[in-house]
Amino acid sequence: MPQQNYEIRVRGRLGETFRTAFPSLRARTQGNDTVLSGSLVDRAALYGVLAIIETFGLELVELRQVASSELVSRMVCAGELEVSGEDQALPPGPE
């Protein structure tokens, strides 16, 4: 199974201590919730994240698998990722 991109929403605003429990995911607050997002290598990694959420007694609100392009777009809109002119895809020019 190739890496998959996920957004995992939990109830409440997680502090830095909780956020460090998810080193492979980015965390952002949205309203009164925290959204963890990023790529996970396989299903076992996903289950590991869900186990940590359960161990901490956090309320899982939503789990979504998202396309890479959608995840990047959301991260740019949230200000978590900057895209320089060099990184933006340009149509091929005439040769």
C-alpha cells in the first residue's frame, strides 16, 4: 500500500506536548478543534495514530483520506506551506 494522505480532526485545541506525539503530522487549530494532516506510510501507521488519540482520551471527530493535491492546497490556504515561484507548475513554453 503506497503512502496515503490523511486529515484527522480531534475535539479541542492540542497544546505543544500533545502535538509532539504526532511527529509525522502537521497540526493546526480550526475553530475549537485540531486538525492533524500529512502522509502515513501504511495502515499500521494510521492505526498507531488512532491508538495515540485513544490513549490520550481525545475525541475523534473526523478521519478523511485526501488526495496529495488537496492536502497541499489546504496547507497553503492555512499558511502552513509556502509555495515559491520556482515550485509552482508552469505550462511548457515554446521551444
